[in-house]
Amino acid sequence: MAQTTELVKVVVVGGSFAGVAAIQALLSSIKSGHKNIQIILIEKRDARHHPIGAFRALVDAEYAKRVWIPYTNLFPKDSHHKIIQDTVTQVYHDHVVLASGQSVPFDYLALCTGSSNPAPAKFTVDSSKESMAITDKAREDLKKAKSVVVVGGGACGVELAGEIKTAFPNKTVTLIHSSQTLVDYPGYSPVLKSGALTHLHSLGVDVVLGFKAEIEGLTFQNSIQSAPRTIITPSGKTIESDIQFLSVGIRVDTSYISTLKPATNPTFDSSTLTHSDSHQIKVQKTLQVIGFNNIFAAGDCADYSKVPTAAASGVIAPTIAKNIIALEEAKKKKKTAKLSNPGWYPSVMLLATGPQTGVTALPLIGNRFSNSLSKALKSKDLMIGMTNDSMNWK
């Protein structure tokens, strides 16, 4: 009788940039001979959202049809891998519990649950149909508006204001930011920050810096508001708008990890696994959750990157697959595994403000490149082709 090889179960929670990057790296390892690995993706949404294209989808109804990609082709047909559409509510050292009550055991776990941003960047609903309806309504409201206010001058706010002004050049678009500098992230060149301001001005966007705007009715949950509002700045400037967008704040929900304890230490304080302010999971350089050799985290939910971006997730997350394979090989040989670090990754920032326009910064060189390079790298299709390829979707 032929011996059956027990499957090594790898559960990946979250099917966006980090999760899919880890899965693709695992699939490559399986092709290379590690046939006994079973990948189980747990994803709460019915399709993958491409948030890089969210603001283009707001102004372009045809493009909007492309930003939700089915998980249908992620795994090879007839493989033993599977997708569970559900939400992880509790994590233990050897299994996770889902909102449905189902328990899913694992040998290895990769937490890639990402983050949330105000719509239309991301959505709190899990249905792609409902999310598209939110974008469609916002687009129709935007078309009717004469004046627009965007609150928040990070990467999302800059792109949102730029896309709106490029698509609707006759509308008055004002971006209000509480800081004195746009896209003021650690590790990025000052040239990018000044370049973003210059670029928005060249598009005709009015930019108000150093003013924390609080607009009645505009909240994280209600981040798109079609209503007449008047703002008066400390300098006495009056800003009228028919529609407002909130583009402030990134939120990370890792409450599921509050149940995680080592098998041998039931009194372990799980609150030490996350940062109290950002709620990000603390990981080693190997992306292992501190204290747990078989549990990894990457992307926005982990503290590896100072400024988590889609590009960084795509470079970093495959290290999870590499280290899982190393741990399995070491187990077979009864040796200590030699684990890898993701290593250096570029802090490149690509800001798209329309199909032909944008700002690109390469911090190591300290150069800022505008429309031509931005179009080549991102602005034209907002990398939707790369996301489709990662999902095996044509």
C-alpha cells in the first residue's frame, strides 16, 4: 500500500497585496517540489479590490468595472487549495475561529489582514456589488457638484484631489491638510513632498495647509458627503463646497489576535503582541510574530514597514513562503532552519493624478519625475494589469 503524505496546512488570512504575494510564492515552491502543502485563503470579501485604482474608478465608470477581481483563478483548478469567504475573529496557536463559528486548523499561519481607509479608497462592506454601488453614487453626486473639498493631504488625498480635477477641470477642487507638508511620511524625500504641492497647483487644485478642517457630517464612516458646506479658515478664507471627501486616517484591526497564547503559557498577555497606538502586530525581521515560530504577519497589519505600501507588501510578503519552506526542510532534516529577512526594499512613491499625470519620487536619488515617468509606471492603468496577473485573471 502506498504511503500517503500528510498535508502541511498553510492558512493565509487576507487576499490583497501581501496575502496574494505570499500565496504566489508558496505556489511557486509547490511547483518546485513541495507538493504536500495545502494553502487555505480566508478572505471576507467576495472579490479582490484593487485600491490603487479606487480614485480613477470614482471618476471613470468604465475603469470602475475593472477594480474588483474574482478569486476564481487564484489557485490551479482541481488543486487541494481552497478559499473560505469568512472573517477570522480569533487566532490560537494552531487554529483560527471564523465569524461563522468554523474552526480552521493550521501548521503555519500568515496574517495579511491589511488596513481600512475612508471610502472610496477602501470599503467597510464586504460585498463587491455594494462597494461598487457606493462608488457609482459618489460619481453621480460628483458630476452634479460645482465645488469639491478633499480633507487630508497624504498620498490618498493628493491622488483623489488630482484625479477629480483632471477629470473635471471646470470644478473648483480644494485640498485641506492639517500639516504644513503634503505626503509627509518618514523616509521619503522632501522633494516628493514639495513636488506634490507644485503638481497639484499646476493642475489647478487649491491647497490649504496647516488647517485641521472639521466638517459637519463628514466622518470615517461617512467619508463621502454630498451636501452644501461652508468652511472658514483661521486666516478668514471662506471655502464653499457641494461635496466633501474625507481622506484621513488608516485603521488596522488586529483584535483577532487577543486570544493568541503559546500552547505552554495560558497566562500569556496577548496585548504585548501589538502596538497600543497603531494596533499593528509586532514581528521579527523574519516576519514571524514575536514568540510564535509558525505564525507570520505582513502588509499593513504588521510593523515591519514604517510606511506600508502595496509595493512594499509585494516585495516583503514572499519571505513568509520562503521561511515556511525553510522550516519544513529543517524539520525533515532535524536541523535548525536558516530563515530569511525581506531585506531592503525601495521607498518609492508613485502618485497618480490622472491617466497622463502624476508625481514619482526615487528617494535614494532624491529626484522627482513628473508626468512622463508617472504615466509609464502607474498613472495610465494604475497597475491593474499586475494585480490581474497575480490573480491569474485575464
